[in-house]
Amino acid sequence: MSPHEPVYLDYNATTPVLPEVVDAMLPYLREHFGNPSSGHVFGQRAHQGVERAREQVARLLGATPGEIIFTSGATEASNYAIRGVAEATPERTHVVTSVIEHPATLAPCAWLEQRGYRVTRLGVDESGRVRPEEAAAALAEDTVLLTLMHANNETGVIQPVAEVARHAKARGILVHTDAAQSLGKVRVNVDSLGVDLLTVAGHKLYAPKGVGALYVRRGTRIAPFARGAGHEHGRRPGTENVASLVGLGVACELASRDLEAFEARMNGMREQFWGMLREGIPGLALNGHPTERLPNTLSVRFPGVSGTALLSAAPEVAASTGSACHDGLESASAVILAMGVPVEDALGTVRLTLGRTTTREDLERAAQALIKAWSSLRT
């Protein structure tokens, strides 16, 4: 990025589209314009691009191509998982989730609750992780689904999905995980996790916005997302967004190829950055588990200031806070508060997330800007 631009440290919000992804998409925006459902050569070329992408997504997840349903993104995928399973199994009316989920999970769970479902929302410990024994105790005879995110988007804390899933599977309960933040950053395998449904977001792993996928284990009962033609095995009708799906496939292929090197590099750079900030800011605190976290994510609390004010005072850094501001009133993040952090401390949270294009020089520049801004606000 240009040295005159702010240092971009908001990769958990969205990622740039990789050049290799753009290059793969362009032919499907130009010459391969056919409808994938058409039988002639133009349609066949588009269809081949879609099915190749399905194979690439499945390979990254350790799934089969027939278990991948393409969507418009993670929000649609999670909504489909939760509402589709509930609709397909009306005799069960209980859902277990957590208080730290993304709104794409919290909102459809609340929607079900308004329609008579019971929803149990699990708390987290001081490190931001759900307690597996509490999840197991929450399961009931009428539980239709347990939905627990794989990694939290704010803190980067990785949840004990596999352990929780074992409890659910022993009782014949389906398990969904939102892997929008973790896919491409750490190893994600549907069999190792023991999940039946898994959410994928394209724009979190260097593919375009507006495209994603839902993994649905073969044999899982799920009602169609909408009614229409027979696209996506009859489950999600609508003409496919071919170019973006091709981009998603290539992004998944690149993620699979580079995963170990990417994870190691991110871990190293994140720890270096953490060291720079701690050296210049006494009392700086980490949000979340020290090791069970995404390699690129650093959620920290700056003492004595608000995260919003800090980022306003450091325009050289493009990052996010752990708070929301409405009508001039700042409120602390529910995720940070759920970990037992006092409100006044939680308001100092800033989420700093690294990515493929982050350099050591970027981090040095960002650290200097944040330390300077904190010092000026404190004085």
C-alpha cells in the first residue's frame, strides 16, 4: 500500500482481493458470460467454472463438492444453517448458541425465539472461551442445533468446537460453526471439528465481497433457503454469481497452499507488534486467550482512554474498536464485557488485525502512531 495511506490493520473486517483471484475472475466477466444452467458451450464453460470452485472450497474444508452450497456470503450461510435446520425438524424447538456470536447467528436465533423456540446462550470464561461442560449441560431432548463460532471476530479467540461437538453428536444433535474468520488463517477440517454445517465468507480470505458458502454434511436435514429453480442441489435457487464463485475457489486454493507459512508469519508479526506496543504503553492489556487465538488478531485494551478516541487521534492507522457509537454515545462491546472486563476498561479496546500484505515497516509505523496518540490523550 502507498506510504501516504493509513496502515491497514482491519483484515478481520475485510481483505483485499488477491491479484491471482482477480485474474481468475476476469474471463468470467468477459468471454465466459454464459448462464451455467444453459446447455450450450457458453453455459457449459460457466458451469465448469462454478464446479471447479466447488471442488476448491471443498478441498480446503476436507469436504466433498456435493456438500458445498454457494451463498451470497456468511450472513446468508449462517441464516440458512440455523433457519433451514429448524424448519426441517419442527419437532425440536431448542437451540444452543453463545453470547459472543456474530449478529449473523444471534439475529436468526432471536428470530426463532420470537416464534416460540427456546434459545440457550452460553457465557464465556475470562479468556473468551465457552466452557464445554456448560455446553453439554445445556443440551436437551428437544435441542435441534448447537451453533458455536470457530473463532471470534473481535478477539480472535478459537472456541472448543470439536469438544462441544462431541457432546452434541453423542445425543444426535446437529452442530453448526461460523468459520468466516478462521478459514484461511488456521486449519479448518469439518471432520476434525465434527460439525454438520459450516459458514464460509469470501471477503475474509481475499475473495470478493458478496460471495460465500455453506457446508452441509451429506444426509443433514435442511429445508431449502428459498423457493425457485433447482440451483445448488435444489436448496438455494438463483443464477450463480459465476465470476465471484471462481474467485472464491481460487482464494481457497491459495489459502490451502500457503496456510502453514501464512500462520507462522502472522504469529511472528503479531507477537512483534504486541511487544512494540507493550514497550511504549504501560498497563496495556490483552483481550482473550493468550494462545488459543487466530494468528493475525490482536485485541488490546489501552488504559485510561477510549478506543474510539485513540483511533481518531491516530489517523495513520486504519483499525476497529471493540465498541459501538450511536448518537454520540459510546458503548462497550458485548463480547469484551462477556469476559468480565469492566465497562471503563472495555471501552479502551482496539482490534488490530494483520494480513498478507502487512509488513514489519507497517507495524513499526502503526505502533509509533498508537503510542503517540495514547500519550497525547493521557496528558
